[in-house]
Amino acid sequence: MQCLIPDCSKKVLAKNLCQAHYDRKRRYGDFYTRPDFLQCQSCKAEFKVYKQGNLPKYCQSCSIDHHRTKQRNDRRRKGLWENYKITLVEYEILYKKQKGLCKICKEKTTGRGAVKNTLAVDHDHKTGKIRGLLCIHCNTGLGLFRDNQSLLNEAINYLKENEDGNV
């Protein structure tokens, strides 16, 4: 079945209208109006609309930010599941339970990169059991000591022996 609008040969989506005409009718009240300017749903600034294509919801800069944030969240969600078999919701529960603080040093992380204030998921490499969330420094430290308690004890003894700075 074809769209009700003359000179439109697209397939019907709803109410005898194609996707484009249905959206226009729903948003603007008629089928033919294409506004020259729209208001961005994010920053509320007005932006110019191109003559062709779908009507955007966001201005160009907000659109880039929106898609970048969505991609980051998708990567984070996917990585958490593939590596640790936990969902983003489970990660958030752990994060809130620890009040956003590292489980070892009890400090709030101020990271660089894609997402600030994220904590690494610490897990036992043998069993896969999640032990908690750690800052980048504590997580890297455990990893460099290969989760070996005797190595960590040796490092502690070394630090105690050389506390005064004399060699």
C-alpha cells in the first residue's frame, strides 16, 4: 500500500501515511510544512534545517555529543558484559554501594579519557568472581603484582625497611 499523499510512492507506516509524512503530521500538524529553523531539544538554541532529509532533533554540536555519549555507553555496556558478565545496572549498584570510592584507597577517582569518575572492575582471574571496584592506580598495582599476596607482603616489608629513606 502506498502513502496517501500525492506524488509519494513510499510504503505506508500508519494512518495511510509513510514515515516522513506521518512524522510531519504528528510534529507540525500538516504534511507539507518543512520549517526553516527548529529548536534543539538539548541546548534549546535555534538551528537551520536542510531542505532534504529527516528533520533533526538536535543542532549539529549537540547531535555529535549525543551520538558520542551513546557510543561510549554502548561500548561500556558491551565491555562489562563481555569481560565480567555484569550489566551496566549491576555496575552502578556496585558503584553506589562503594559511594564512588575505590575499595582499597577509599579515594574518588578523577580520570581522564572517555568517561571520568569510573572505577575499574576488579576480579579474580582464576574464578572470575568480582571483588569490587578500584581506581586505576590500585587496579594497576594489583595487576603488576599478579594478585600474588606473598609478593605484596614482600613489597610492604621492603617499604617498611626503607621507611627512613636510607639505603
